[in-house]
Amino acid sequence: VPHLPATAAPAGPAARTHATLHAPHQRQGRLTIRGDIRTRQRRDFVIAGFVNTSQGRIDSQVHQASGFDSTQAMHLEGEQRPDPEGDKLYSQVIALTSTVQQTSRRMAGTRLIDSDQTSISYPLQLTYRIATHVENTDGWYADYKRTNVTVLQGRVMDGDHY
């Protein structure tokens, strides 16, 4: 009869967020806001158990560490309101990464039966760049001069088996 005691930790620590957004400042009549917001969370747990077989006891253990990182870098520049018209530039880069490292081991006494190590990462980056001319006469009007959106996504996997 298998025996798998749950040794996993309860909910992990709360995500940590750090922001460096600066208060708007003026330079040569233009208003600029810039900075970034970073969020990070880590989780680590172990699941262990054993099974008694006719050949003896086999112990199994899985250790997994996972993480999430997010960075949002922003830059907004333009004529100070309430000017009736002006050029505005907005850019934002969002970088997200989820990672998982997992190690599994099976032992018969002190003899290693097998061991697996896996590392997986899922990076995602979105970049927005928008240049506009804005008018505020009888309502807001925006003329998009240049707009660019770029998406980069990946999957990185590495593993070992013994």
C-alpha cells in the first residue's frame, strides 16, 4: 500500500512589488513620466512518500521551486495639458517569466534507482510604442503617427535523467 504524506508547504509567500515610477516632471515645456513596476514571487515545496514492494521499500521525493517575474517599464512624454494640441509619445515594455525547477528521486534503501531534473522557463515580452498628435478642441482627437507592437514568446526546457 503506497504511503504519500503531504509535506508540501501551504500557500507561498505573497508576491513582492517594487515601483520606481517618478512623479511627472517638465523639461522644455514637455511633461514626462517614466519608471517601472516589478513583481516577483517564489514558491518552493517537497512531496515525499514510499511504497513497500515484495522487493523492499522504495522512497520517492519530488522537490519543486517555481517563480514568477514581471517588469513593466513605462515612458510617457508630451505637451503639458491643458494645451489644446500637442505631440505625445508612449512606450511600455512588459517582460514576464515563469520558471519551474523540479528534481525527482527514487531510492531503494541507500541505492539511487533514478533521478530526474527538469528546468522550464516561459519568457514573454510585449513592447508598445505609440506616437500621436492629440487635439482637444471640441473633444479629444488623436492622430496616430507611428504605432508599433512587438511580441516575443519562448519556451526554454532543459532536463537530465539518471
